[in-house]
Amino acid sequence: MLLIKNGRVVDPKTGSDTVMDLVLDQGKILDMGEGLAETYSSASSSAADTSDSASGPDMIDAAGTSVHVSGLDVIDAAGLVVAPGLIDVHVHFRDPGLTYKEDIHTGAKAAAKGGFTTVICMANTKPPVDNVETLEYVLAEGKKTDINVLSAANITLGMKGETLTDMETLKVHGAAGFTDDGVPLTDTGLVKRAMEEAVRLNVPLSFHEEDPALIVKAGVNQGEVSRSLNFGGAPAASEDVMVARDCMLALHTGAVIDIQHISSGHSVRMVELAKQLGAHVMAEVTPHHFSLDESAVLKHGTLAKMNPPLRTLEDKQEILRGLKEDIIDIIATDHAPHSAEEKAQPLDKAPSGIIGLETALALGITNLVKADVLSMTKLMEKMSLNPAILYHLEDKKGWIGKGADADLVLFDPDELWTVDKFESKSCNSPFVGEQLYGKVKYTICGGKIAYAE
């Protein structure tokens, strides 16, 4: 049994933000309220005295000091936010096939350090997750970690965009959803059929929205910066046309879809319209897209190269509006590890993508909460509750209440720290050296401590 006392408990489901105690037992939240520390400590001590127990486990306060308490583990969370464990619907753990960049175990450690208790792995591995054997490998390795590692499967065989996978069989074997993330689907008829199958199976589809026919060179926004670098670039139109298509197909079919890593202001407006029309569309944004704009490429080079690219300041401002007005539902990292050697290549040869699990919460606190874009409760909604809803996990995850899973993150929202060392195998981040607010102190998954500072 674990008691967390004096924490500022933030629950996005009820909107509450109150100092109270939590009691965790057998992987669930057993009790919550004020004054529980005294009640449970007394009961534990009485039970220990009755059984002549010699000693119990330690009490650990927010400063990391230990105090002996009979029969009960206690964390004093005074000054800390206690929130539902973060859920990332978009990570690349590169396993199988590219484990020199990351593997399921190092990815899970990076997630835990960042406050994430559940992640959804993307399916663009080598081989891709278009078959039961690969899916079961990912899930089996995930169960060996300290967090919940789930996996999407591919929409199409070989990620070729030609033939649908056996989505029903893959769902039976544990696929949480379906995506060909990394590769846009250009066959409109195939996308419609995939949506119809997803409706039948009650699973979400996630889409990487970039039309390759409109891209001269991927990774940098086509605009002022790309022209100054003589780098062809990827225009916002390449995203806009596919977002428009998929929003309307979702409206037509009734499918639940996730517009991944939205970057264009026009796309934000199209998602807004689709929601108004009644489409079941959710949109995700990465911390780097709400924190940076295309000028970051001039400062950080390949560490600011990504698909879709960082766009204009005006696009970023529209993304912030989308977050504030609940047009954008989810913050997801698109954690994309690459080796230092790969990122050291010239801009036109280096791969796109950055890591994000260990900086996501801090970027949200620094650039959204501290900037009065979102309240802490709203940030947790977009980093825990809404991701749980997308993947049908909301019965037990994404909120704090009696009977919910004991998946929690404890962090100091006011602690300033410098981004430097990572649990990830890779360090491809433009935020290295930056000072950010919000330091994770504990990540608790299934009632067990998965990370402690």
C-alpha cells in the first residue's frame, strides 16, 4: 500500500485541483481525500503493533529524505502536482529493426522519466507491424517494462498504401489502433475503406497528413527559411489538402480519426469546421510545434528538421488558439530517436524527427501553463484524459478517482531545470541546454514507482 500525502491533486475528468491525500493499493486508487495520512498511518501502525511486526517500509518526502513508518509506504508530495500518468499516443521506439536508435526498454525508461505511464508505439518498424508476429513481439517486450507499452498496427500491408491489413485479426491480438504514420496514404478509396472497417471494429485511425506530390524536399517549411537555405521545403498546402480530405471522409463514414502532429494553421481551422459538422475528429500537436517556428532551423539545423516541419509564427499562433479553444485535443510527442551520426549529416540528408518524451511535460508547463494558454487541469486533459479517450482507456486511465488505475505523475511545476541528460538512447533535441519549468519527481504505474528522481 502506498500513501501520497499533501499533494496538489489535479484531475482533468472532474476539473478539480485540490490538496489532498491518495491511497494506492493493488494497482488501483483505493481512497482519496483530506486527512487520510493520519487515518491510514494510525491503522497501519496498529496493525503492525498487533502482529509484532518489527518494522515497515520507508516514508519518502518530496525532498527525497526517508522517514520510517510502520506498514505503509508514504510519499510526502507537499509542493508537488499529483496528476494522472501521462499518455502518449505517438511514439517511435524503433523496435524491431532500428534498435541502435532506441528500443522498447530504453524508450519506456525515457517515457517514465517524462511522466508517461502509457505509450502507443507507431507501426513503422522494420519489419512493420502489419502482422501478428511483429505485433506480439512488441507487446511482449512492452510487458517487461515498468510502464504500459501498447502498439498500433499498420493500416496497409508493408506500409505501401495499396492493400489493407487484416485489421480484425490484428485487433484480436492486441492492436490498440491503426496507422501508417511516417507514410501518408494517398489512395482516397483505400482510406475510405479503412475508415469503414475501423467503424465496424470500433478502433481509431491515425493519419500522417502530407501529400508527397506537393513536397519539394521534406523536413523544412516551404517559405522564407527554406528559400534562404535553398532548400525546396514542404508547403502547408501538403498538409491542408489531406486534412481536409480525411476530415470529410470521417464525417461521411463516422470513423474516429486522429490528425497526427498538426502543424498548419489552416489545418487547425479545418479540424474546427469538421468538429462543428459532427465529425469524430481528434487532433494532436507536438510540444515542438507549439514551442518553435521555422526560424528554429536557422539556429538548430537538423535538430529542427521534422515531418511535418516547423511552420510560420502565424501557424504557431493558430496552434496555440487551437489548444486554448479545445480544437486540438491531444499533446503527443512524436518521439523520434535518431543517432548523433545521422543528425550530423547535411540538412538535405539527415533524417527528420526529434525525441520528446523527457521534455514534453516541461514544455507544456513552460510554454502553455506559465504563458496562460492552458490551465494545469487543461494541460492534463490533453496529456492524459483525451489520449485515454481516443484509445478507449478512459474507464481506468487518464483521471484520478477511486477505482482508477494507480498510474500517476508527481512533479514540481515551479522547478527550473536545464535539459541535458536523457534516458533515451538518442539525444536529438533542439531543447538541449534550454531551461524549462516542471520537473518530474515520481512516475507511478500500477501502484509501483517506475521513476524517481
